[in-house]
Amino acid sequence: MSSSASATAGEPLTIAKSDYDAFERLLGDIQGAFSTEDPSTLRTMVTPEMISYFSEQLADNASRGLINRVTDVKLLQGDLAEAWREGRTDYATVAMKYALKDSMVERASGRTVEGGERSEVTELWTFMRARGGNWLLSAIQQT
């Protein structure tokens, strides 16, 4: 991951390799918890706003009798867009380019009704943490 950053809000923040490792781990863990419809696990990795967003998606899928299976998630490239500190909170936005298999599966039959091919996605993921705490996903923007 590249380490250039522009501090557009608050004071600049340096992002270390351990932070990038955390972002990559969160990418896989969040996608895995979403795929297994596990809001309790998601809640430990995302902000309340994001749990609301994911819960809405899961409920919509369930009402249509579908499960969104996301598998084989692999980060291909992560570039820091910006990192900053506001008060006691750190923020980092990373352009995450990753490969995955994304499919919609019929809950009753297990039959794939949409997707299933390997594809690549690039999204802007914004993470936040209380200073010294664990990173949480606070926003996802499509690019």
C-alpha cells in the first residue's frame, strides 16, 4: 500500500504497516461476516452507521429469499487517499482494489441466481478509531 497522504481535515496522521495490515484483515473479515449474515461479528468491526447499512442490506436480501455470498476476497491494491486526526479520533480513507466472488443464492434451494464469477472492485473505505484503539469501518464509497 502506498503511504502518501493528504491531511484535508484536522492534523496529519501517519499510517504504519500495522494499520495497512488491519485494513486488509478488516476487508476479509467484514466481507466474511456479511456473507454469513452475522451482524454480531459485524458490530465489532464497523461503526453503528455501517451496521445499520449492512443490516438493511441483509434484511432486504432475506425478504427476497436470497443470501449474498461473498467469497475468495483478496486485496489486490490499497492506496491511502487521506489520513487525519480530529481530536482523539484517527481517520484513514483507503482506495481498496480487491478481487472476490460475489453471488446471490436462493435461500431455500442454495441455487446461484446471480453472479458467481470472480470480479474486481475498487471502493473507498474510510476507517476510524479512538486514538490507540482498533480500526472500525465507518464508510464505503463506490468509485
